[in-house]
Amino acid sequence: MPKPTPTQLDFKMSSMRAFLHLLLNTLFVSVINFTVWFAITFYTYLQTKSVFATGIIAGIFLVFTAASGIWFGSLVDHHKKKTMMQVSSLSSLVAYLCALAIYLAVDKAVFTDPTSPILWAFIVLLMIGVIIGNIRTIAMPTLVTILIPEAVRDKANGLVGSASGVSFLVTSALSGLLVAWNGMLGVLWLAVGILVFSIIHLWFVRVPEKGIVHVEGQESPSKKVDLKGTFRIVRQVPGLWALILFSTFNNFLGGVFMALMDAYGLELMSVQAWGLLWAVLSTGFIFGGLIIAKTGLGKNPLRTLLLVNVAMWSITILFPLQASVIMLAVGMLVYMYLIPYAEAAEQTILQRVVPLERQGRVFGFAQSVEQAASPLTAFAISPIAQFIFIPFMTTGAGVGMIGSWFGTGVNRGIALLFILAAVIGLTASLLALSSKYYRALSAKYQESKQTGEADAPGINRAAQEGLVT
């Protein structure tokens, strides 16, 4: 095997430095965006005591995410990735400044009324700032494709997962403490400061991307969203549609947890304790990502993804069986440890089987489709929990049927919903493992890995040399 030339070594070193700077920048921005999201959920529940309101916040996030993913992916494909990360930070900064102006101008009593238009204008502005950060979640895996050799991309995806874990750790402690200290004021000022830092830092990061990557002999990138072309790419990869639909179904069930988990936790402990618990739980996310960065995902990332889902749903059946902080903590710690495996596996598969010049749109398309079901769950599940399951386990028939061993009260109604969703998710994961789509996509991944099909004729070199239209 020939030794790398000095030029190749310089490229690898500069690419790795750029990747680490981008990862650090994304970490800081993710921390503040997650802090805003967690904080507004905590703050709204504590001010209004409305599970319905927290469910609507989750629904707003998911609707906007589903609606924007394809557009964000198109922006990433049609512009330099670093530029879109800068645009993302600047747009979030504007949204947070507008929300800060509202918070400083109004009487805080308006935030105790769940029907207040001012409260919902405030929430929507903050959620827009958070959601615009999704441009980064689409740009980052495409930058991994550009900057990191294929043989170690799964490990780089593990580092991205660890950074997400660090952001959850800091966020969980920070959001609860800040809300308990002075409501949303500290959160908003911190958000403004972090985003200003992000914009300045990105200005000095050199990404070896001279233009929009266009591999010679393939179609030129268009300024249009080109949904038809994205559909064609997805259809051409055997089993890829099935993977996206499987993730969609998982997110449909996941909407239950997104809408109700904070209410469940806050029924068991104070907001400070709940925030600190999430900080501890997030260490699972960090360690999971670090282990992937060291060992990779194995020969078949798709099998890893499905087995991880089997384990995650099994855990989610067990931890809500009793109203126990210990069971919740242990179950969620293992769950958080496994999440990076699922996310890194899906990213590694898409990076391998989808051409680089289409990856932004395919990642965005997958994000939109996968999130499309969750808003329905988030919007529907809150009133179902509030008016059916919680009464069922508080004063209804459930008290006599299973209350003697399952327990009674608000958190037991929410727990019953968690268990039902997890049983359905476990069944779907087991069926997917035995499906023809699993076998087809696994075979396509191995074929692409052997032939270098998605990388032809060398996406790292194309990115650096600026093979552009």
C-alpha cells in the first residue's frame, strides 16, 4: 500500500481540524437551542400546570421540523455547508432577540394563562429559533462525508453523537436551574451570547470546500428543492424507503414520550431535580457515542440499528411499570446509551448509499418524513392523556383493575400510555428484522462499500478541489 503524500497528509489534518472546530461550534449551539426548548417546556408547565400546553409545544416543534426538513436539505445542497451553518445561527439569534423583547415588555402574569396569545407568540418565536438550528443537523453529516474518509465515518458519527450527549447533559442541568432561578430571562440572555460567539467563531473556521460539490458526469445541482429527484434517489436504493418508513413509525410512537415525558418527570420530582437527572442521564449518550467512535458499528449498521430498537423498546416497557425515580433513571440511562447507535447507524447508511450532491436533500427528506407522524401523536396524545388515561388511572376503572399493583394518579395514566407505545414499537422492530427490505438494504450497503459506488469518483477530493457547476 503506497504511503500518503505530504499533500494528502496536510489535507487529512486540515480536514480533521475543520471537523473538530465545526463539532465544537455545533456543540455550543446545540446546548443553547436544547436549553431554550427544555426551558420553555418547563416554564410553561410550571406557569400553567397544563399537560395540554406542553404537548402543543412538542407538536409545534415537530410540525415545523417536518415541514422544513426538505427545504433545509435543499439549502444545504445548494450552498456551502459552512455558510448555511452561519445563516442558521444568525436566524436563531434574531428569533431569540425578538422573544427577549417580548419577555422584557409584558407583565409576567400573562404567562400563567394557557390561552394567552402573548404566551403563544413568545413560545412560537423561541421554537422557530430552535428549529432553524436543524439546518446544522442536516449540514453536519454531509460535512462528515466531505471531511472524513469512508472507512472511519461511523466513528466520526459516534463523535457527533457524543457531542449531542454533552449538549443534553449541560442542557438538562442548565435549563432546570435557570428556570428555577429567574424564569426565562437568564435563558434568553445566554442564548444571545452563545449565538454571537458561534457566528464569530465560524467566521475563522476554514472548511476545505471551494464550492458546491458536483461530481463530473452527474446532473448539475439546481436551485430548486427538486423533490422529484430526491424521490428518485430514495426509490433507487433497495430498502431505503422501508428504513425511512420504519424510522417514521418509531417517531410516531416517540411523539408520546416527547409530549408527556416532562410532565411525567415533573410529577415525580422538582424541576431542579428533573433537570439534574437529565444531566446524569445524558452521560449515557456521551459514553455511547464515544464507544462508537472507538469500535464503530460493525459490518452491518442496519442490523445494529434494528437490534438497538428492540432493546430500547424493551426498556421502555419496563421502566414505567412503577412510579419509581430509580426505575425511570436506570431505564432512561440505558435508553440514552443506545440512542447514538441508532442515529449513527442511519447516518452511516445514508452517507454510504446516497451520492454527496444529494445528501442534504435526502437527509432533509428523511427528517421531514420521519417527523411527519410525530406531530399527529403529540397533538393527539396530550388531550388523550389529559381527558382519558389520567382520569382512568386517577378516579376511573383503571384504579380498580390494575391500581393495586400499577399505582394510581396522574403519572400512572401517563405511564400506561408509555407502555402501550413501547409494546407496539417492539413488535414493529422484530418484524423489521425478518423483512425482505432489511435484507435488500443490507445487501445494497455491502455492495456500495465494496464498489465505492456512492463515493465515485472521490467525494473528499471533489470537495477540496471544488468540482462545481
